[in-house]
Amino acid sequence: MNLILRKTVLICFLMASFTAHAQEMNVRVRVLDNQLPTTVDKKIFRTLESALTNFINKRKWTNETFASKERIECQFLINLASSPEPNVYSGSITIQAARPIYQSSYVSPIINYQDPNFDFKYVESQPLEFNENRVTGADPLASNLTAVIAFYVYTIIAFDFESFTMRGGEPYFQKALNIVNNAPDANQISGWKSYENNNRNRYWLATHMLNNRYTIIHDIYYSYYRKGLDLFYENEEQGRGEIIQALDQLDVLHRENPNLMIVQFFMLGKFNELVGVFKKAPAKDKVRALEILTRLDVSNSNRYKQELK
């Protein structure tokens, strides 16, 4: 069962009680509305925050049984940029999720991604509906609200399971891809098509994780988290070695497939974590890590050079 290793780690980390069962997600939703004109009634967005929180936290997304303290910690930050017509909003959504690390109080960022294409319709107090068999719904813009949210919920669950069990996230990547393939379609909606956003969108994220050409990414996630970070506090040298090996595999994937979205997706939000892993490493490990990291995370290359010198 995919959840067995996740439970093994979390029993020790959280001392969870298995007599109380809960849904999978523990989300915080925030809607930023400061860019919208003052003529827009802002209280609707507090209602939206509450509605989305309930939609995510109270829905059963898998067939697995989670204890309440095993729920995946995550945050959805919706930044509204405009309201082109009444009840229709355009902006971005940032998704953050973390995973506890065995024998420590540390939680590792497993997703830290901003999706710049979030367009939806919301009428205050309207029920939020999502049907995997009819993702498009009757109103594409209204359906796009829950379709995007559901896509990222399944993506969070998939990556979380990947980090505990080899290919453990595959059923949930499949569910995310089903949403992509049946996504709402309207002129105002983007982010679901292969030709949009320079190969950086939901389509590419879901398809890359299920593409046999990039199978090594599953080894990378498992090795980095389960064999690397989970071992780090017990055996720092061995854990660091597994992390270097995972990064080396990611580097090979990157060099063979330049600008691949899933490589950049993996690196998002990991700067501080990786500096912490290698700051006190032996010189040879530090040199090797610096060589890899400056290629994988170009935007932070100077910071790596400064911190790992």
C-alpha cells in the first residue's frame, strides 16, 4: 500500500493516533485582493477563502486512510490582478506544500510553485462543485476554479507519495492528467494546453511526470527525500551522499533535456535547504554540490557560490 512508508515515518515524527481518521489535506487559503479597484466588494473573497478551504480539506481525494496528524500541510495563495467583468477574476495562484523529515522537527518544501494563469468565475456563496467525470461543467469559467484547485491537490498528493514510495504518486498524477485532458475551455482560460506558456504549465507538469522518457525523476524524488533527507539526521554522511546522487541524476536529466519544466519545478524553494545540507560537508562533497547546483539553479548560482565557498 502506498501509504505504509508514509505512516512509518510519520508515526515516529508525529506520534500520530490512528484511531482518528481524516481527509488528506490541511490547507490554508489566502486571497489577495489589493490590486482590485475599491468598487469591488472585498468581503466576497473572505467567503471564497472559507469555501475553498472547506472544498479542499473536507473532500476525500484518495482511498487511503489518513490520521488527523498525517494530513499534508499546504498553502494556496491566490493573487487577484483584475476583474474583467462582474464575478470574473484573473490572477495567479501559488502552491506550497511541505513534508516532515524523519527524526527531526524540520519540514522540507516539496512544492513551491507559482502558476501565473488563474482565471475563474465566482459568485458569493455559490457551491463549489467538482466532478472528475465532468471537469468542464456547465460554465467553463466557474468550473475552472475547482479544476485548477483539484489539479494542484492531486499534484501535491502525488509528489508527497513519490517522496515516500517509489512511483507511489503515479495514480494521482494520472488523476491530474485526467483534469488536464478534460479541462474547461474558454477564451479567457489558459494553462491547460501544450502550446501555451512556453512549455511551463499544468499540461507539461502532469505529462512529464508520466512520460517514460523521464522515468528517472521518480528515482530522484524517492532518493532525495526517503533515502537522503530522512536519513540525514541519523547518518549525515550517508544521507548527504544519497542527496548528491539524486542531484547528479537531476543534472544528467537537465543536460539531456535543457529547460525541462520538472527539473526547475524540483529546484523551486530548495536553496536554503540545500545550503544547509552542504554547508558543513567535506570539501569534495561541497565542490561537487556547487558544480551541480550552479547548473540546476542558475538564478541562485551566485548565492550558492557565496554560501558554499
